[in-house]
Amino acid sequence: MSPFAFSESKHVARTDLVGLYASVGWSVYASDPDVLVRAVEQSSYVVSARDSTGALVGLARAISDDVTICYLQDILVTPIHQRTGLGRALVDNVIEHYVHVRQKVLLTDDEPGQRAFYESMGFIEGHDFSPTPLHAFVQIGS
């Protein structure tokens, strides 16, 4: 039995969201709580995890057309709960929810541990894709 309680509700208390995002250093998200709450509530799918005290300790959210593409937007686990399997459980939950969708895409920081984590879950970095490499293009900001 998991030590975490999972929820698929998009409605998460503002203070819980800000605390979780701040705990992993995502200060841009945490600095505007109204935008953060709106982003989570308007996501296609959200799964969150709470510990035995009820504290929010993990969250994953996705944006999807529910047919051809699923973009994993955020995957967060509080530092104290990292390397416990919680991140994997959150990603597994999203993947299971979108098992019928052809493409699952995510962008992440350029850290070796991140690459290893996502590759262990079947993700392939774009330039490693075969038979032909893929490119990702991103525009951030206005």
C-alpha cells in the first residue's frame, strides 16, 4: 500500500500549490498564485499526492487533445519525497490516463538525473529518436 493518497481533482488549495512549487524552486510559478491556480484548474488532467499528514507532496499535470497528443506540463515532488517512487507513480498515472494517445511529450531541465529518470520510463530524447531525430522548438514569454 502506498504511503501517499492520490487525487485527480484539479482543485488544489492555493497555499498548497504555492508551497509545492516553491519547494522545488519553481519561483516563477509560485510568485503569481492566481496564475498558478488558473493553470492547474485549466489543465486537461491533474493528479496530486498527499502524505499521511495531508500535506501536498507531489503533482503532475497534462495538457491534451485526448486523441493524438499529451503534453506533460509539470511533474513535481517535494525534495524530501524525491527518490521514493512518487514521481514515477505520478507519471505512471498520467501515462495510464492517456494510454490511448499516440504522443506523450515533455520538456525538462538539462540534468543527467532527469534524463535517466524519463528514459527509465520509456521516453526518448528528441535527437536520439529513430529512425530520424526529432527537434523541439520552444518560445517562452510574450
